Amino acid sequence: AQAVLGLIGGWIEDYNENHPHSGLKMRSPREFIAAQTEIA
């Protein structure tokens, strides 16, 4: 269990920083948020 808990943080970071999402026009959540912030 400790090994899995230690990996979750890295998985979440990868998911938000590197993983493109089709619903966000193949951008990562961070890229999408950054683009929305620039417009506002």
C-alpha cells in the first residue's frame, strides 16, 4: 500500500502536466487553464 501511495502523486502530476485530453483539444489540463487565463 505504501508503494502505491508513493506513486499516486507522480501519476496525478503526469496526468495534469503531460497527458493530452481529447475534451480539451488535445491539451493537458494545465495547458488548457493557462490558455483560459491568457484570454481573461
